[in-house]
Amino acid sequence: MRSPKDRIHQCVIFYNVGGYHRARLDSAKEMCLTHGWEFSAIQITGNTREHPWGDFEEPDYLVTLSDHQDGKTPQFKDRKRLNTVLDQLNPTHVAIPGWGFDFSRYALAWCRSRRRAAILMSESKYNDARRVWWKELIKEHSVIRHFDSAIVGGQLHRDYLERMGCHPKKIFSGYDVVNNQYYQSTTSQYQDQPDLVWQPDEIRDRRVVLSVNRFIPRKNLAVLITAFSNFLNSLETPSKKSWRLVLLGEGQEKSNLEALSCQLGIQEHVLFPGFRSYQEIPKWYASSEIFVHPASAEQWGLVVNEAMAAGLPSIVSNRCGCYPDLILEDQTGLGFTPTDVGQLTQQLQKLAASRELRSRLGAAGRSHIFTKFSSEAFGRGLYDCVKVAGTRIRKSV
């Protein structure tokens, strides 16, 4: 029988839980059950305008602190409420999302005051923003060193934490994963149907280049529209008529992007169907031939995981945090420099011209994402974090 001092209770905090968070949390819960540990999770808010996930059934292990939060910056002013819930749950290990949010700092302070292990969940990388040396030094000594272990998305995030003084043996992978099986099975179910009645009317019998984003400047969608225009202009008229660029999402840049499409004379070829929920989006993956994620700055890019799990050949900006880990050039996908319209145009031409290449990259990408970036990787990474952190606060990372 486990003695009280050896008790382990893993708690994971997220700002707002959607489909891919649920896959990670279920993985963590299964890991805890396997090892005889307790498990709980906290979401700061049940709904946010910035990330409307669609219908979502909350699991019984999840505690929600507020019904709704507005604004673009995740925050939670009620520190007392968070402390009260943590006291009630009484976890021995708390997995905390980053260090920049107020609630992340509150949770870290709670761990320090209660002498509980703090696990950092991070997808920050060095080139996310202009770094100032003295600010980095303050961050390292006042925040980072108080975490006992860390789980990160990939190599760029590991490199940044090591640069910040974290010991390499206390950093583990598995943070940026989605429910691969969900995207694989739902898209396959659509594609296996003998007719196309399920296909959205806007793109029935069309060849689709798909991108899924919030319409904000760093998503770099103007470059994608321009490259797609160049791609269309390189085609003969019969082929040109069949292609559509579908931009799923909403945001402040929408009117500018629509105006650009008109300016380039391709408004009939660029579609803006709006936001699509977690339940709806597999239908769009199943209807597409090429996926593009053109962001000029992106900590990871989970839509790339989704598209690859759905079997779509993907073209991904090399400024995305996921690029070094997910895109093995000409093996699991294609990359490009986000400021280079010509390079993106060439990659579109390359994929559009070869069904064999699209099939090969799609299959290899799906195999890679299932092998290296399954949702179970989150549970395994947390297990390693707990084992390194021990049963109470030790030396920092």
C-alpha cells in the first residue's frame, strides 16, 4: 500500500479546454490510472470568444473556474478562486501552461508556497519575439528556475528552455499533440462514402487548397492568396477553373483578405466559409487535396498535426514551431520561407502536378504523426516529468 508521503496527484491546468486538450488530458488520466496515481484538471474558463470550440462535453475530472472570458489575452484575475480549488484538489504535481499568463504565475506561486512540484508546459521558442538580454535574465531567475521539470512541443522549444538554464535531462517531449485517431477515422469515413452528398456545397467537384487560421497578420494569409493567384495564372484555363483556395476562420483581417482576392481578380476562386467547429472540420480536410500553413510566426501550429493525421500533404512555413519536427522535407511534407511568395507558388505547383507525390507525402505524414506525435505522447511526457520532479520540491530545472 502506498504511504501518504508517496502519494502522487497530477493536476493539469489549461486556459480553455477544446478537442485537442481533451485528448491530452485523457492520455494523462490513463497514465495516472496505470501507475496508481490520482488525476485532475482545471480550465480557467469554459468558453472564450477567441477560441470557440463548438459543442464540448466536459469530463468529470475537469474543474471550471469561470463560465466565459472575453479579450484576446488569456487571463484570470481571481487568484483566490484558483488557490481555493488547488487547495481542495491538493495535487502533488501541477502542470502549468507557460509563464506569461497571470494564472500561470499564480499556480507557480501556489506550488512554491505549498512545496509541490511545478511542471512547465511550454511551446515558446527563441525567435517568437525580439529577446532583450536583461528581460531574459529576469525570466530565468525569477520564473523558469522554479519549475521542477518541463514538457515541450519539439526541438525549438527544448533549445529555448536549455538556453534559459533548464537542465536537458528535465525536459521532455509530447506537449503539442492532437487526437490523431479522430482526424484519421472521421476523414476516412467521409472519403469512403460512394457519393459526395456530405461535401460542402461551396467546393463540390472542386480541387481544394485548404488553410485553417484566425485571420490575424502573423498568419500571413496575404502571402498565401498571392501565391495561389500566381499558381492559378500558371495553369491552363480548364485546370484553372477547378481550383479553389479555402480559408477557414474569422478575424480582423478578413475584409483585407477579401479585398486582396478582388484586387488580384481571383475572388471566385478564394472562399471564406467562416469558422468551423471541431466536429465540422474533418469534412473540409476530407474534401481537400493540399493543406498550407503559411504563418510568419507560430509557436507550433496544431492544425498541421490535424491535417497530417487526416492524410493531407502539407506545405508549412519554416517559421512554425512544428516545422523541424513534423516536416521532413520531401518526405513528410514541404516547407517554404514565409516571405517568399515565389517559393510557395512553386511548392503549390509541385504538389498540384503530381497525384503520386500528394499520395506519398500524405501517407508518410500520417505515419509520422501517428508514430511520433500521438496523444499518448502527452501522458508519457508527463510521466517522465513527474518521475524527474520527485514527490516534492527539489532542485529547480
